[in-house]
Amino acid sequence: MEIIEKLLKDHQIRRTEIRIAILKLFLEKKYALSQPEIEEIIDKKFDRVTIYRTLNSFENQGLVHKVLDTSGVSKYALCHADCGSHKHSDKHIHFSCQVCKNTYCLENIPIPNIELPEDYEFKSMSFLAEGICKHCKTKNL
């Protein structure tokens, strides 16, 4: 619980029951989660709109970032410690497992630098790799 309090304080997010529940879920799962997945897992006393607003607040404050997987569904993952409300530092590869369907942040593998033509303005970039994650691979051995 100590890490949850620290993350909320560091990102200037007020402590509420829903925020604690969702943040705890991200810390437990260690992979990206979609809003419907979060709704299914956490207590039914939190409605869809409250969950959406919480995720939006987390994203705006640099606590989570959006990840698109192969299904096109937006998922959310905890940000690296360098993220903040003014800047996301999520320029790493995301890995989508074809077996368990989980999407993981591979923070130690940066997205290659891409030079755009001068008349193009860079806004954001994502890189999704697909295959079998280490958990599923060891199950099949």
C-alpha cells in the first residue's frame, strides 16, 4: 500500500477508493489492462464512467499510458518513473502475447529513432511486437 500512496502523491492525484483499487490492480497484474478488463476484475460498486474518469486522470497526470494491442482496443499500462503530467516517457516496445492475449511494456527496449521529413510534425509513436510471452512459453515446455 505504501507504493500506491507514493505514486498518487508523486503524480499529484488525490487518494480515493477507486484510484487505490485500480492502481493496486496495475501493480498486481504487471501488464496492460483495458477498461472492460478493469471493470470485470474490480468491485462492481464502481461504475464505467468512474473507471473511465480515473483512467483519464491517471493518463493526464503521467501515471499510465495508452497501449494499442492487435485487437485495436486501448489498454493502459503503468508509466515509467520519468513520466509526468507534462511529458510521457513511454517510448518503449509493447509486446502482445498471442496465447494469453496480455500486452506487456518492454521498457528496456526503446523504439528505434525515426527521422521524419521536415514537413511532418511528430506527435506520438507506438511499436507493438507479437509472439509468445515468457510465461506462456514456459508453460508449453
